[in-house]
Amino acid sequence: MLELRDIDLTRDPAAALHVKDEVVQVVFAATAGSLISLEGPNRYAAGDALISGATAERWSVSRDRFDAKYVPEGSTVAGADGAYRARPVPVLARQMHEAFTLARSAGGDVLNGTAGDWVLQYAPGDYGVVAQVRFARVYRAQRPGEDSPQRP
């Protein structure tokens, strides 16, 4: 199995910008804990967002990153449990053609991917893994003119 380390998708010609389009259900954790996503363990602290996606996957997002990534949907009040929509923030993504492992961050949880899954880079040193079926359902290529992070 390929072990990915110190990757930088900004320099990878096989990576491209994609945008998530999904409404998720969120519960804010009352205590610290962990959950197991399809890609591996997700440790979280009290106050972090525990997310259930449109494809029934579960994962956690730290509270300090949540507001930058999601906005309340419908009657949900910001900071309360309920429905949230992913902000249309482009992320770098690269499809992998063999099984792999990748740490979410330095010293963070190790995620696993299979051939066809996608590696996402949210920021330098901040990664995710998304199964091919889920990626096809909730991500789309960035449209011309949409805001995007700078690529060298």
C-alpha cells in the first residue's frame, strides 16, 4: 500500500480544483471522543462538529474550522445542531489509482483510501480522503471565474 507523506497538491499536475455541493446534518460534540469514518478514525474535541453527509458517511470537523466550511441551512441557527450547507470553497483534489494511506494532518489520524478514491488538500498539511462514489455525488470541478486558492 502506498503511504503518502509530505504531499503538496499545488505542485501536482494531476490535481485539480473541485467544489463540494452538499447539505449535511451536524451535531456539536458535548464531550471529546472518536468516530470511525469509511476512511479511518476521526478524533474530536468537545464542541467539534460531528457530521453526517448525504451519502450517510460520518466525519468530524474541528470547531475552529467548521464556520469557514459550512453555513446554516433553512431554519438552523448558526452554532446549533441541524442542517448546514458546505460553502463553495474550492479544494485541490487528486484521484489515486492504487490503495494508499495518508495522515489528516501532522501527527493526526491516518486515513485509508482504495484505488479510485480521492485525496483532498484543504490547506498546507491538511488533508482528507473521499471515496470515489461519494466524490462523484457531492463534488464538481471548479467553474471558470469562481474564487480559488492561488496555485504557483
